[in-house]
Amino acid sequence: MTTVELHESPEFQRWIAGLRDRVAVTRVLTRIGRLARGNPGDVRPVGLGFSELRIDYGPGLRVYYVEHGDAMVILLCGGDKSTQSRDIRRAHRLAEEWREARNGD
């Protein structure tokens, strides 16, 4: 079984901490656990090297992430279907910032 190392951006941490619906939090964390075990489920590439993890619950939860190699995933941010366009723009910005920081090391 493949295990993937997960890293959470501060934006992702704020988003998950701000979810008031405990069932939603559980659903998100369960899906992230599956992602860490190499079974992401319903995922859609959204361009520029990052993907949208789609969670069919409530308003249609989304987690945006970028993969680095075969063993690391960076959780960029989260949202729902109603904020999808804005969240994709934010995820793109965060992915670029992460890449720039990584290349600067």
C-alpha cells in the first residue's frame, strides 16, 4: 500500500478549522486520509498542476491540492461549489507561491 506524505498550507488549516459542520469536517478528513493512502476517489484536475478533491456532502465540498513527486501532497485550500471559481484562483496562487519557495531553497 502506498502512503503519501501530506502537508497543509495555513489557508487550508484555517478553512478546516472554520468549518462548523462536524460531519463535513469528518468527511473531509476521511477523504484526505484516503488520499494519503493512495486512494483519492473523486478528483478532477483543474489545470496548472493542481487538482480538486470533490466531496459529495452538503454544499459540495472541495479541497485543492498539488502533488510533488509520488510521495507528497500539499493541501492548498478548501471551499465549496459556491466559491469554486475563487477557490481555484486562490489554489493557483498558493501553488505558485509554494513552487517559488521550494525553488528558492
